[in-house]
Amino acid sequence: MNKLNLVIIEDEKPAARRLNRMLQKNNYPEAFLLHDIQSSIAYLNQHTPDLILLDVQLSDGISFEIFKEVEVNCPIIFTTAYDEFAIQAFQLNSIDYLLKPLEEDKLIHALQKWEKLRQDTFNADELRDFLNSQNTKSSYKNRFTVQVGHKIIVIEANDISCFYSENKSTFLLTKLGRSYDLDFSLDQLENKLNPIVFFRISRKYIIHKNHIKEIYAHTNSRCKVMIEKSNFQDMIVSRERTKEFKVWLEE
């Protein structure tokens, strides 16, 4: 383990030191710290790390600029306060995308994925397949940011029971029964959500499979859906989508 070359690229020095302490607490060696784009380019032109922990927003720009100047072949764990860069991140050698403030258990999970990549039995073709699968996963939004007063809240997609439209606005409903408004339309959301777990049952609702409480037979061979922590009485699967809905339930 002590031969590993770990690099943290983070412009906020206290955050970099905190991340370094997390690594050492979990028996990883002290990482080399870099704080801006130019010094990172210079370092990476001379060294090949085993792993980079990379912030997206640095003091002198977006860290993706680094990859325009130097070829980086090692795995990357992104650490950032911004969820909108996830798709761009996964087009690189990213194995995870962690939102700040960093949670130690999520960092450990990301490091465990990296350790799996380092096993002798994990060959180059498997590495490519793994990174491609991560890239595929990243094509769907996993988190949404909502504003409550002056506070920004990050909500995991799996914690969202449904999205719905009301009075020409769009809202999400969490598994705890709290609603927040969004800047997306349902049409826009439909293309951003993982179709394995989300399904648009009508013009008004997109629901999450894991938060369905009950399903009833309805008129004209349709289905009526009840979602956890909601009192919606008009969650009716449209007639033209009922057959597809039943197939989706079994996937």
C-alpha cells in the first residue's frame, strides 16, 4: 500500500487536508496535494499517479482543462459541490463522483471500486468495460439540487417518489412526503431519468418503481397507482401506456 502514488487536486487547502486525513485513516498513504490547473498539468506531465481525487471547480478554472493539456490514464474520483458536471466527468476515467461535503462511507465505497480495478484478475478489457458501464450509468441524473430559501439541498434520485406537474410548474416529491419545485419540465426530466426505475404514467406524473405503495385496476383497462407519502388520487396510467407499464413493473 505504501508504494501507491495518490494525488489530490483541490483548491481549498482545508478540504484537501481533510480528504488526505480520511485516506490515511483508512490505511492509504499520504497523497500529494495540488491546488490549481497549471501546477497539476506540470506534475502530471512528469508523474503517473495510481489514483487522482479531483475537484471540478479550481481557483483558476474547471479542472477538465487539465485533460486538454496532458493525457491522464489513471482512475479518477471526482469530489465536487456541483452535480451538473457528472456526465462530463464520466467521459474521463472516472470511477465515482462524490458530492461535497464528502461523506467518509461514500469515499470508502469509491476506493473499494478502485481497489477492485487494481486486482490482478481485472484485465484491461474488463477495466474498459467497467468504465464504459459507469459512463452509461452517468447518462442519467442521480441527484437533483433544490433551493429552500437561501439553502441548497441535494436530493438523491432514489429518494424521489415521483415528479409531477401542477399549475404549469414541475415538482418532485420525496419519500418523506416533501415537495420541491424544479426548473425542468416533465418532458425534459423524462430523458434525464433512469427508465429502469422511473416511468411516465401520464402527462402529469413520472413515478419511481420502488416507491409504489399500491396499484388498482381502473376503468377502461387502466391502472391507478398510489405512491408512498402522497395523497394523489389522479395517478392514472394512461390507456396507451398501460401495457408498457405492466412490462416495466416486471423488469
